[in-house]
Amino acid sequence: MSIRVGTRGSALATTQTGLVARRIEHLTGHPVEIVRIRTEGDVRSGSLASMGGTGVFVTALREALLDGRCDVAVHSLKDLPTGTAEGLTLVTPERENPRDVLCARNGWTLETLPRGAKVGTGSPRRAAQLLAVRPDLDVLDIRGNVDTRLARALGPDADLDAVVLAYAGLSRLGRLDAVSEVIDVRVMAPAPGQGALGVEVRTADLSPLSSFDLLPDGGTRQPLDLAEVVAGLDHLPTRLAVLAERALLARLEAGCAAPVGAHAVVEDDQLHLSAVVARLDGGQVLTHSARIALPPVVGGATRADDATDALARGLGVEVADALLAGGAAELAPLRATGPGGGSLPRADAPALWAPGTAPAGCTEGVDDELTVGGTDAPVGPEQR
């Protein structure tokens, strides 16, 4: 009997799941079977909002996990709604580079793209930040999978000068040769959770009494300890970073079309979080950064700790409240109801800048991938 790992059926999803499957095989010594689950987001080609917002790639996988069709489910973390799922436990393997990339003809970068260049993206977050630094660009909404998008800028029948995609997806697909610039997170903040995977298991299976026996002959030797597998998959610095980013997103109650970016990183026993909320046309961008000290054990720890998790979530809430105090709810299409939205800006409240004049150090990235979810608008089926 093998461990069944559920995934979407697209190229990027199955590639990402393969990484997790190989890690599980290494941790357990047992074979892994990849089970492809068709989701609503794969079947329908409309906008993410028309399909009900974030989570359209998640529901079918979670249902398959809960009804026993698979034992583990692998998601792009930014696809996951920020609320907890009853009966499931989430862990986060080590994150890939969360930055966005420019894939442009002639090796152009954001700085060297000619005036009026046509740049394609399906993400309001990316579009707004592009226009903030290059208001002269013609930013166009595009749909399609990775190959389709790359062909729009680099193929023989290209009708665009460049497209913006996620480093993580291109790296996992072996397509980094298409990248002309890896965009600094201070220029383009990624989507919360970008570059990270979310691995879910049934919480009940973490109990030794509920561990399933993998012996093909039905024997009753020591069953697999799924709790140990989960611990082996979880990467604590990644976990704390994405907890902060997703807590910020939850506090802002940002919808799927909201141009919100966030980037957190653990460095020198501190968790740093920077976030950005932009007007859809890039005309104004609001940023805020903060940091907290972490217990020194974090850098070498392998297990999550509830108190440390709470510190990370608290940092996300703190930065979100600062953005709300600075006017984020008026700047972008948020549904924010948390404290701070109606208060006067404090002395340390985030600053606004006009298009093309953003200070080099005032934004830091988040993360986003080549698929729909999080704060990025959908781009149709098989986006991964």
C-alpha cells in the first residue's frame, strides 16, 4: 500500500507535488502514488471572482483528502484561503524564491523596456506595481498557462514585449532561461505565500492510534508515524514567514483583485515583514515594514511552536493595521474591518508616492506564483 498524494493535474502542480512526494519517500521509505484531482479552477475559464474567489483550486483537493481518496494534499500556498480548515493540518516545506520575474524580448529589463512597451500579466498586484515604477508602460491583462504566456512575449508570433511571471514556477518547470530580470522585492512585492507550498494531512492521522499501516500484505507491524512525516516536511523559517504574510492578508480582508503584496523573511533571529497596498492604476502605493525578535532556537529548530507562530501572526496584524491607518482601505478594493482603518495616521504610518517616483527601499516583496490564487486574479485553467 502506498501513500497517496493528491494534486491538481497541471504541469506545474504535478511538478511541485513530485518534489513533496520524493521527500515523503525519503522520510518513510514507502512508495508514493500521485493522485490527480480535477478542481473547479481547472474546469472553468472565467475570472477568479466569478468562480467565487480564492479557494477554487483548493476545495476539491480538500474534499478528496477528507473522504479518503488521498492521504496528503499539495497546494500552492497562495491558493489557500487564510482561514483554517477543520480536520486538516497544514505544513510548509522550504520556500522557493518568492520574487516575480520579467520575461522580455531582447533581454530588456524594467529599466530598459522602451516607452509604451506592452507588458502582459493576469495579476492586478503586478500590474499596479509595474505602473507605479513605469507609468509609461502599456500593461495588458493576459490569460493562459505558462507556455502560452511566454509565447506571447518570446515566441515567433509574439504580440507583447514582455510578461511578468513568478520565479518559483519557472524554476520548478526548468524555464529560468526565459527570465530577463529577477525583480527586486522592493520594486515588486510578491503575493502573500508566493513561492511556498502548502501540504495538508488529516489531523486525525497524526495520532499514533490513527496511523495507517502501509504493509501490502495487511500485516500489523509498526505503522507509519505520519506526525514524523509532517515534522520532516515543515520548514520553520518558511512557516513563520508565510504565517506573517497570510495574517496580514486576513487582517486586510483583501479580495482576489486587491493589489496587495507582502514579503517576510527570518534573518538574525528576527522576522522581518514588508507589505504594499497599491491603487489599481499604480497612482499611489502604500507601504509599511516591521520586525520582531524571535527565540534564538528558530534558526536551527525543526518543530513549530505555538508561541512563536503567534508572534509571526501578530507581526502580520501589526503591519496590516498600520496600512489601514495609512488609508489602505480607501486606496485599494479591500473589505477591511479591523482596527485602524478610520484612525488618523501615526507619525510612523506608511508613506505614499506618485507613479515613477517610488523610493528604492520602501517596498519589499511578497510572493506569488504562476497560478491563480491569493491576491492575484485568475488566468484560466492549467495556469500552473
